[in-house]
Amino acid sequence: MKVKKYRGKGRTMTGDAHKRMAWKQRMARRNGTGGGGGGGDSGTKCFKCGGEGHWAKNCKGKGKINWGGGGGPAKKTANVQITEKAPVDEKEFPSLKAAAQMARGIKPTTTPAEVTDALHVFGFSSFRPGQETAIMRILCGACQSTLVMLSTGAGKSLCYQLPAYLYAKKRNSITLVISPLVSLMEDQVAGLPPNVKGACLHTNMSKAQRERIVEGLANNQYHLLLLSPEALISGGYQLRSDKIPPVAFACIDEVHCVSEWSHHFRPSYLRLCKVLKEQYGVQCMLGLTATATMVTAASVAQHLGISNYMEATIRGTPIPRNLCLSASKDEDKEEALVALLQGQRFSACDSIIVYCTRRQLTDRVSTLLRTCLKEEKPNEKATKKKPMLAECYHAGLSPAQRKRIQNAFMSGRLRIIVATVAFGMGLDKPDVRGVVHFNLPKTFESYVQEIGRAGRDGKLSHCHVFLDSGDLNELRRHVHANAVDHLAVKHLIKAFFPPCKCRHLHENHKKAVKSFKEQESVTERDTSSKSRICPGHEVAVPIEKLVEKLDMKEEGICTLLCYLELHPSEWLKNLSNVYAQCHIQCYGGPHQLLAIAKKCPPVAVAIARARRRGVTMSHCNELDFNVIEVADSMGWESGPVKRELKMLQWEFGVSGPTKTGVMVEFSDLGFHVRSPGDLSEDEVDEIVGFLTERMQTQERTELFQLQKFFDTLYKVSHKSCWSCAEKADEVRSAKLKENISEYFERPPDLAGGQVTMLSFATETNEGGISMLDSNVTCDNEAGVRADIRAFVHLYSSEHNLTGRSIARIFHGIPSPNFPADVWGRVRKFWRSHLGVDFNILRRLATQELVYMK
């Protein structure tokens, strides 16, 4: 019988030989950590002398070493030589600040190799200034909230992308990124490296797309999520904290919108910090901005909960060093623009952005440039498509047109793009070589943000601005458009603080319990308390009706409501907008309405309130009521009341839900707040005075900053662009950068740790004229008064006229009740008195209205 045998070819190893080899390998590995060695192997060490190639029993060392402890006698000696290590550097010991941070649980901010490896994943070999510090602060823990203020193109996006990637890799967490624009979100997600997964949620997405992303969040498929502040506050995307991974930290882009002192205040940003902390448990926040003064930074730090904002703020230079700035005051700007682009400075620039304030102007300027500038040879890098010289870009174009023009500019086929200021936000084109402002920018911040889109690759780039007094007056009119009158503020307060019966009920309760001596003392104690009796009621005011009544934009009303919430007294609390009006239609007639009234308390209350007003319900099959007022009268929250009403449409049985023949609809989207209803007359006057003074201060501050910005540019400007078309004046450019840096680095005024009113509002310009009180006189006062009287005679019967509304029409400032597309046709009055100061026009119009009543 044959037996199958296995035999290795060549030299084989037995089991004993394999054991000896494994033992030798273990000894060799142990030697690397200070262990003993094997017989005559060259990799072993003697534990007596440290020599290699022999055992301790065969050691022939001549030196002796004391193996005893303390000061006792030596138990064993050996003839060895000990090599002492070099002394430790004193700088390697932790400092007092580092020790204090260790005691608070803050890890040292040395950059580990893992962060450097993650940097390579993003395609970078080193950090830019400020990036490493910001990233390490975010990675160090919850108490390291940070405010990053770096110029446009300085790499702020990496400050949240890299920590989000590491947190998701280590902890399976997610990072929330609040971004103000949909285009910015999509560009950020599209520009992420392949290993970094991101998603965005916005209103332009379908319901199926949003549900797919929310499902992916629950399955840990994304490292970061970008969404708008309105989406986060409203909670419309059902981002429940128990349905998504833990939030590592939150990044707020354009964080200067949080500050009510900012040049671009956005009310929806105010509730961000509260929602993030209370609903998502976020403790660490990162704020990013490119345009924030020290005043704005201090206000933002207060909202983010940063105590020492100077230490937690990473600040760079407002203007990159590679930008060369210039300004000129030409009489004919169109001719000067053509001459400037034909000069040596801008003729060598391959990509140029020309900013204009109005859409019509972008069309005209782009046509001018295509006509006057010669067609150049196609760029070698360009594709076979025909190159373009100049095109306009604004919101009036179709999405396909905007995409075509932007792609041509990004690829290099389009050399000059004439656009409004919205173009360029999130633009990732590093080789923009020139930025020209055909019109005066609004503020220092807008100017710095727009010129920061040039020279992102660090190479020399040129920026020029044309100064014109007409542009200055136009921007002043924009400031006046946001102002409000004292009467409009009173109507606003009356709408959001309706009187309630809480105080009356409290007084009746006091009278009812007076006979009980034990409760008398309790009642007295409650009465003497400084707390308000009314706990606050839900109030909803329809947006369209209020906008029409006050002749104010929706954003302006939101701003006033936020001022009331930010007040130390916290006059009200802003809630998410709701549909306040409810309409119920019963197809079964009055009997069906009666049936649902007997089983649905909100409907019963609404009918009882209608009957109290004298409405007969015996023949009605429909009902209209304010659902917020009904919920408040019941003592319920509006949410459960709405759910109760919606359930009237369905009946649930054994066979499933069936329709009941009742239709329930909600309409009239309104502002939603919680406010007290027991304000005294003095408190109402205090609130009205506070809002009026706050808006007037804001108006005067913006006017002063506008004038200061114009004066700053005027001091370094050339009489004509010919002086700087060939070669820029480096001295004037450096002077302009210095003045702008002084504006941004001016320290804030603090009182009790709180940011106070802007100090700019109380300053005077160099001419000694205060920007708070304008003493400009009207040369043609009789003619202005005559035009005011003629206007009032024609339109007072159809419209509710005020002094401000008449002044706006004479200055060509549109408002909700007086839109430009309608009143611009009234050429006799529209923009008829641009040379007269706005406040003088308002005063004269108010006087004439009083005389004519």
C-alpha cells in the first residue's frame, strides 16, 4: 500500500529548528527595548556592561557599577562605563500657561503628524498664515471657540474642512457649516477632495433629494453638512439631534452677519448660537469672515460666547500685500475706463472684473468695452472656442446665460466680466489680475471684500476705483431707504404688544384671596417681586399687511424685532414665521360644522369668539379665524392646535384613514413672537424711544462711514486715470492700505463688557461739520414746497403719505408702497430734487402735510 508523503525541496526546517529561530527573533526584538540577548549572536547585549556578542556570565568588563539603591552598600558590582545623556533643554518644560491649559483639560497645541497627513490629503504641503493655529484650536476641545478673520482667498475654508475630516474619521461625528448663499454651498461641496464627503441642504432641492441626504446623515455617510441659517432655525429639514451623528463643532461662515453693528446685519443669524447649543449640544464654534472691524469682532465674540476675544481671534492683514491700489476722479468715467484698460497696468491682465451698481449699467459698460477695445489674439491655454472680450453678468440674466458666462471667465476664454457686486462670492479663480470699481463701493468692508478677489495666487494684481460725487449721493439715498419714522415704530409696537388681561386677572385673584390670612403674605410677596406678571403670549402678525401698513421692507421689520430681543430687558422673543390664518370648509353643511365644534376645542373656541363679535353661525358651513389668537386664549401652544385642526380632515377606522369632507387650510404667513401684553405707557414710550434712537444712530453712523470712506479714497486719488494707467503710485497705494488698516484695527468702545454704540457716530469729519446734524440749507425752498403741495393734491386721496415717503419719491428711493417700476413713470416728481438734502425734504414735506390737514 502506498503512503502519500510530503517532502520539501531543498533545505528544510524541523520543528525544533523553528522553535530556536522564533526564540532568537523574540530575543532580538527584546534587545531593542533593553532586554537580554542570546549566546554568541551579534544582536545580543550584556546586561552588565551593555556590550554585544556575549552573555553576562562571560562578561570580562573591568569597570564596576553600583546596583544598590539609596545610600546603602552595593550588593553587586561590575567594571563598566556608563554613558551619560545630554542635559534636558529648559525650553522643553511646559510653561505656566501650558500647565494651566492642561489643568483645564486643554491639550497642547503642537501639530501632530496626523494633522500634517490630513493636510496632504487636501493637496497642500504646508499651512498658510493663521490656518494651523485655527485648526489646532478647534481640534483641542469644546472650550476653544475661535474667530478667524482672514482676507478673501487666504484659505479660510480649510480651517473647518480639515478638522471636520479628522473628527469624522476618529469619532464618526459631523460638522455643521452655516453658509449664507446657495451658490457658496454648492461650490464648497464640489471643491472637496475625494476622501472628504460633504452635502448641502437648501430650498432649491427637491423633497426626494433632501430626504436622501437626511438618510445619508443618519448612516454616517458625510463628514460635513452645509445649510443656511434660516433652514437651521426653522427646522424644516427635520434635522433632529437623535437622527444625525454627534456634532463635533459648528462653523459659521460670514459670521459678521451675527453682529447688529455689522455692515451686513442679517437677523436670522442671531438665533444661530442658541439653536446650536440647545438643540444640537454644540460647544465649540468657528466663525469665519474676511471683513470685520474690531467693533464687529467684539460683538460677534459675545454672541459666540468667547470671553477673551483678543486671544481667540486669529486676524490677518485686511488687504493682501500683492495688491496695488489706485483711485481717480475723472469727469468722464466711461472714457477713463477705456483708457485705463488700454494702459500698461491693465492691458497685461488676462482676467479682469469691472463692478457696477446697476444692471443697466453693466450692459452699457460691457457694450462699450467690446466696441472700444481691440480684439486680442486667442490665449494659448484657451480652447478652440472663440474667445470673448467683455460680457455682463447680473441677476437679470437667465441661469443658462449666467452659467455660460461664468464658465467662460473661469476657463480663460472671457477676459473682462462686467458684473454687479454679487458676482465673485465664493469664486475660486486664483489668477484674477484686475478689479475695477466703476462705481463707488458702499463701505470699507465691501471694498476690501471685492478687491480681495484679485491675486489669490499671490502674484501682483491691480485694483482701481473711480470716484464720483453722484455715486456718493446715490449711496446716501440707499441709507435713507432703510430709515423709519417715529410713527411707524409706534404702529409696530402696537401690533406686536397687544394688551392682555393678565394684570386684571391677577388683581381679581388678589381680591379673592384676601380673606385668607395665610395667602395674604404670599400674595404680597408676589406683588413686590420685580418679575413681570404677564408670562408672554404668542403673537402672529401677517407680513404683507404689516409691510404695507408701515411701508417698510420685511428685512427692516425683522431687524427691529431683533433689536428688541437683543435689548437687556428682552422685550420679546422671536419665533419661526407661521401661517396665522385658518380656514375651515365643511362640505356637510352647518350640521357637520356643529359636529366638529363639539369634539374639537379649538373650533369651539373660534366659534364662540365669532359669536361674541355678533356673527351668526346657524347657516354657516365655513369658519375663518386667527389660529394663534385662538391658541393663546385657550392657553395652548400653537403647534398642538394646528395638529388638532389638521386631523379634522381624516377619520381613522379599521379599514384605514378616510376623508371626512372637512377642508382645513392655513394662510397669511406672519411674523411670530412671544411678547408680554401688560406693558405700561411708560414702557411703551421707552421701547419706541429706544428703537427710534437706535435707527437714527444707525442712519447717522452709515452716513458718516460712507463720507469717511469717500474722503479716504479722495486723499490718495489722482485727478485723472492717466496718471496711474501706465504705472501705479506705490506711495499712494501704501497710504491707502495704511488708512484702511487703521479703520479695521480701531478698538471698540466697551461698557461693562458690552459693545456700545459705534464711536464713529459721534465723530466729525475734517471739515468740522458733524455728520449727526446736517445744517445744509435749501436754496429753492419755495419751489420745493410748491412741488410738495402739488404732489399731495394729486395723490393724498389714494395713498397714505408721510414726510418720509414724499422725500423718498423726490429722491427716487423705492419702497414697498411706492415701487420704482410704477412711480418711476411719474417723471414730474420722481428724482426731481436730488440736489436737496433728504432730511430737509422730509422736514418740509412734513410741515406741508400738517398745514394742509
